[in-house]
Amino acid sequence: MRASQEDFESAMNQVKLLKKDPGNEVKLRLYALYKQATEGPCNMPKPGVFDFINKAKWDAWNALGSLPKETARQNYVDLVSSLTSSSESSTQVKPGADRGQQEYENLVVTSEDGITKIMFNRPTRKNAISTQMYQEIMLALKAASKDDSTITVVTGNGDYYCSGNDLANFTDIPPGGVEEKAKQSAIMLRDFVGTFIDFPKPLVAVVNGPAVGISVTILGLFDAVYASDRATFHTPFSHLGLSPEGCASYTFPKIMGPAKATEMLIFGKKLTAGEACAQGLVTEVFPDSTFQKEVWTRLKAYSKLPPNSMRISKQVIRNMEKEKLHAVNAEESSVLQERWLSDECINATMNFLSKKAKL
Ligand SMILES: CCCC/C=C/CC(=O)SCCNC(=O)CCNC(=O)[C@H](O)C(C)(C)COP(=O)(O)OP(=O)(O)OC[C@H]1O[C@@H](n2cnc3c(N)ncnc32)[C@H](O)[C@@H]1OP(=O)(O)O
């Protein structure tokens, strides 16, 4: 049944009453559908590249192309309905629920069968990690390190595992200017990677699709990496005028040998899941059609193993390396602080944001 004008107006009122901020992605989608439903296809001139907010709105509306007004109206009503029902009967487990509410805008965190699952949830941006999302991932990991689960899993929602750092992060320049931005980013990067280095329980990546940049490098700090055969592994640092992070400058040569690490980290060679497995970065590859079923069956079995034993084994395996990893992390973050101010990096970022280049 098609949504009536009355349904549409009721949905607009419901949006104003939402208890939880649905996040920028959803707000943009709502904006675009509203404009399409009321005015039809986008016919406004495109805002300038530095007019970020209006450009984001314009992009969202323009992306709807010639979607008919009635379909946009229906999609708007459906989206609002999904938001109201998810805020009423959310299956999302807030990790800090018993220590004060913790809510995430860019993650879905659930805890079940002894497993805490942290799912990247910005599928329309291919799960690119925004500044806020870095903070949320750190919070979710800290909560998971203290909860009752035995294993923690990181995965992605949608067709991508994660497209790495959100390149728009560098457009939000503080009053101190670009130098201050680079300094803040280096501190955040060091804290973010440090949280993975110090994570005390078995940490497993369930790589459901392509992985890019920092989402690949930190895999070297996971205890197991299961990948769909649709996944790819890509660290295009040189293409972006960058240098490695996530301790990959240390873990990758150790895992796959210096020559293979060079191909990935310097030349930006994209690996298939099979290649990444052959090089030791991935534990096992599964056909995409049975990936979720096979992996979760296995993880549920592992989660029943004695938790203290698993935690202590991880300490024995990893603790000797911790100091080294923190030193590598500090060095990589400091080198990147310089790289972010380089012409090579600024040009590559501007090219991506103005849509001249895609990897
Ligand atoms: C502060 C700590 C910093 C730590 C540093 C980390 C370094 C890295 O992580 S380097 C890697 C950075 N990532 C990239 O360079 C990936 C950029 N994205 C792409 O090349 C492509 O989007 C893609 C190959 C991942 C996917 O291409 P596809 O054609 O399938 O989809 P799109 O239409 O491009 O994507 C949909 C939508 O999402 C936006 N988007 C995707 N990835 C990012 C990203 N990393 N940053 C910002 N935005 C991203 C993309 O622009 C699209 O937006 P529009 O719908 O508005 O066009």
C-alpha cells in the first residue's frame, strides 16, 4: 500500500519526537527523501566544495536521481517507521547499560552467547570511520573488555567491512588551524590503536567485505581474522600521500615478510581474501554464501571455552610485544602528523572529496 499525504505528514511529526538522535547519515537520507517527495529531483546548483554541510545535503538529494515523488514519500515513511520501531524495541545492547547508558551513533553493539559484537554501522559511507566513530569504537572496546563476554568480535554492516579513515575528517578544521588538526588527529590515532594493543580478551575480526586503510592495518593486532571470499585488503597509503599506521609497519613485515609487506604498505597492492590468507594476515576464508553461518557457529563454540584461560593465553602470546607495539604506534602517529600537512596528502584528500579520484 502506498503512503498517503497524511502518512507522510504523520511521519514528519514523528521525526521531531524521536528520543534518540538518528545520526547524520540518517538525517541526510531523511532530508533527501523529504525534498524528493515534496519538490521532485534536485534542481539546485551544486554548493562549493568548502560548503560542506550544504554540499552533503545536495549530494544526498541529488543521489536520488529521478526517483518518483510517491516512492520518495513511501521511503520516507518506511524509514521513519523503522527508526521509531528500533528506538522502541531495540535489540541493541548498550555495553554500559549497568554502569550508565552508553549509546552509539555509528556502531551496533550486541552481547549474546558470550560474544560481544561491535558492528561498524555507516553502510552508506562504506563504514568509513568518522572522528566520532573512532571515539565510539574506543568506548565500545573498553566496555567489552570489562563485560561478561569471553570473545569480542568486530564486523561491518552492509557490503563493506570498512573503507578506512573518513577522508572528510580532515575538513573539520579547529580554530588552531591545520597544524592543530594534525596534532589532535595524531593523538586520537595513538589512543585508538593503543586500545587495540591493550585489549585483553580474544579479539576476532569478521571481515564481511572489502577493507581499506586503518581497518586493514589494525588486523595485525587481532587474534583471529575470518574473511568472506568477497573481502579485499587494501592499504593505499602512498596514493593518499600517507604512511602506515595501526602498527602495520611492524606487524605486517613480521606476519608476511618485508617484501610482501612492501607491496601492500608502500605500493598499495590490493589483496584478495585468499592472498591475504596465504600471507598470514587472514586466519581463514569462507564462501560468502555460508560465511555468516559458518563463522558464527564456530565463534559460539569458541566462546564456551574457559574465559580466564583464553585471556591468560592471550597475555602470554602478546604481552612481550606490547611495549614495542606502543613505541611503533607513537612513531607512526608522529610521522603521520607531518604527512597530513604535506601537499601530497592534502591534494589526494581534496581530489577524493571533489570526486576526481576513487581508489
Ligand atoms: C585520524 C586517524 C587517521 C588514520 C588514518 C588512516 C588511513 C586510512 O584509513 S587510508 C584509507 C582511506 N580510505 C580511502 O581512501 C577510501 C576512499 N573511498 C573510496 O575510494 C571508495 O569510496 C570505495 C572504493 C571505498 C568504495 O567505492 P564505491 O564506488 O563502491 O562506493 P562510493 O560511491 O565511493 O561510496 C559511497 C559513499 O561513501 C563515501 N565514502 C566511502 N569511503 C569513504 C571514506 N573513506 N571517506 C569518506 N567518504 C567515503 C563515498 O564518498 C560515497 O559518498 P557519496 O555517496 O556522497 O558520493
